[in-house]
Amino acid sequence: MDFPAIAAHNITPPAGLEDALGVRPQETLGSAEDLLVVLDTDFTVREVQPDFPALARIECRSIIITARGELATSYHASSLPDWEYWRTR
């Protein structure tokens, strides 16, 4: 498969992004349509409680929230909720 790559570059976070996420991004990258928000830890990513109506006012196709891993050779994708984590809260 040969999917097209969409280049992203460092940008100044759009107005309202920090308030809508309730956290300060370490880094914000953007492409023509999307935002990639890098937070300090995966725990911070899990704890984000976004204001979805406020996010909807930010002009972009999607907002992706992530954090850098501890090891450059590993990754973790949290595309589904960690049910055990949420069940014990």
C-alpha cells in the first residue's frame, strides 16, 4: 500500500486550543487540515477532559493528542479505552 504522506510542521497553537483541552501542549504540529498536539506524558493524555464544543470551534479536520514514548524503539497506541483503568477510578 502506498498512502500519501501529509507533512506536518511546528505551529503556534490556535486560539482556544489550550483552554479546550485544559492542558498546555509541549508541541503543536499542523498540516493543511489536521492538528497534532504533543503532551508531556501518556498519563496526561489519559487525563485530558476536552471541552468538545470548544474544540469544534477550532478550524481543522481533526485534533490528535499524543505524548512521546520513553523508549525510541517502542510505542503504545491507545485507540480503545483502557477499561480496567476507567473501571477502578
